[in-house]
Amino acid sequence: MKVPLLDLKAQYAAVRDEIRAVIEEVCDSQYFILGPNVEAFEEDIAAYCGTPHAVGVSSGTDALIVSLMAYGIGPGDEVITSTFTFFGTAGSIARVGAKPVLVDCCPNSFNIETEHIEAAITEKTKAVLPVDLFGQMADLQTIMEIARERNLVVIEDAAQSIGATHHNMKTGQYAHATVFSFFPSKNLGGFGDGGMIVTDDAELAEKCRALRMHGETKKYHHALIGGNFRLDALQAAILRVKLRYLDRWSAQRRRNAAYYDERFAGTPVVTPEVYDFNESIYNQYTVRIPGGRRDAVQAHLVESGIGCAVYYPIPLHLQECFAYLGGKPGDHPNAEAAAAEVLSLPIYPELNDEQKDAVVAAVLRACG
């Protein structure tokens, strides 16, 4: 049996009529950039996250860039983040001219290790940029305590964790600014790129709104130098429909994860660890295959028609473009070990038991 890593067609089939209807409305209105649909979606996201302000932008990466710009972070500044994450996290820091300070991840959650954050703080540190990897929030409670003590800004990269909780608080309720991605593969995914910044800081929200429009505060009056970071009305309209189903879809991902956890128990497969004080939305179900067997297991799954992927095969401190930071093998052993062992398996809500059993059987065959 073939099982894709992600089946967006199955999700679309369930909401097709609702989405087609709002697409028609947008087409009839001919209002394609920002406007009422974006404003309504911003209100929906703010309400969903329990935050006063939400600002729609063009992608998750642009949400990071705009947030950094809004805090005036640039050349001469340092921003601490994890070396085990998607490139856009550290890439955004570099894009605004600041220095990414890459630290190791926790071997269990794969999120940034808080003890390494404190060790990396210097007089140039302006912000911490934790990532909620694979759907589980980083230790934002501890990170915010560190930030308060050291007068640092915290920008949470929640591209993979919308709706996740940490000590019963949602993504968006801890950090000074939290950013989301609506890339199609996300739990809340659009029909293209899109992103959002949520915050309880009204002044920051207004600055982000200006920055997404070339720094415009009123028509043709530019108080800042921003960029074109606007969210399309079509994406907002589609995402408003999908948001109504998000909690249901995330709950099904958790049920699928529990199914896998039970069947992989007592095998060589190391299942994801979610801390008791967290609730994950399982943007990915990422296992570890120790003993140097990961690549062989991945090859077997591909041959068997089982979707899988490695997120991420090269930690950022070993990426060619970041060679100027001086990173070398051995600097961050947890991240390097994770990069050699992680494998993400199908976890999307529409999976049935037969498909999940096929995934489990193929993995265990490959593990011997």
C-alpha cells in the first residue's frame, strides 16, 4: 500500500464547497490585496490565539523579517536561535543584517535548549528566537524568564505550532511577538504562501502594519523603510474557512501519533517525546532511527511507497552560507545526532488505520 507523507487532496475534498464559495466571493469583489478578508482573518487569528493583535503578511519567513525589523534589530546585533530548524529562521536574522547565534537543541524535544541560551548571551544580544519544532512549543516559560532578566526581546517562530499549548497557554500568549506560517503543508495551510504576526503590543502591531506596506503610515507617507509583505485576500478567505476545522484536525493528528506510539513501543524506533506540560499539534511525527540505520530505513520506505522525509539533514551551523559564523562538526552534538537520525512519517488527519499499519509495518521491516 502506498501512503503519501501528506495528502492535501483528502483535506481539500472535505472543505471543497466552502472554499470554492469564498474564492468566488473574492473574485467577484476583485479585492485581492489586504482589505476586508485579511482584516477578518486577522481578527479570527487574534481571537483563536487569545492575543489582542494580529498582522497578516506574505509568508512565515516574512513574518520573522518584519518582526525583527519592527524591533530595530540589524547590523551589530545578535539573535540567539536553534541550529536545528528550517533555514528561514536563521536566514531571516541574517537578512536584516544581524548575527545569528546558533545553539544546540534538546535531544528529546528537538527544541532549543534553554541552558545554552544563557551561555550564549553577550552585550550584543538583542533577541532570542525560539522555534516550536514539529508542533511542540519550546520552553517559552523559561525563555521569557531569561528574557526579562536580561532585557531581551523574544520572537517565537511558531510556523509549525499554531494551536499548540505550553502550561495551558497557547502559541502567541508568551512571546513579545509570535509568527505563523500558512505554507500549504502546515496544519493551517493556504493555497500558497502566507504568514501572521501576533502580539499584545499595540505599538508593535502598528509598526508591523506599516512595514508590510513599504513603511507607509498613510498613503504615500513613509515613516519607515519597509517592504512588500502583504497578505493576499484570497489566502485569507481560504484560511478563514480552514481555521474552523483546525482544532479538529490537530486532535486527529494527536490520535494518529498515539496510534504510532503504541505500535512502536518496545521497538528500535524512538518515538517523539512530548512533555507533560505541552500539547503538540504534530505538524510532523518525527521518530529517531539510531545506530546509523536512518538512511537505509528511509530508502526502504521510499521503495515501499511510504512517504517520509528528513527534517533537517544539515544543522545550520554546518551550512555553507553560515561558514562565516565559524561553526564546525562537533559544536552542537545534539543537533548533529538528530540530523543523522530523524525521520518524519505520515501524520495527516485523514490517515486511516490500514494506512498507519502499512507505515508501521514498513518501518519495522526496515529496522529488522
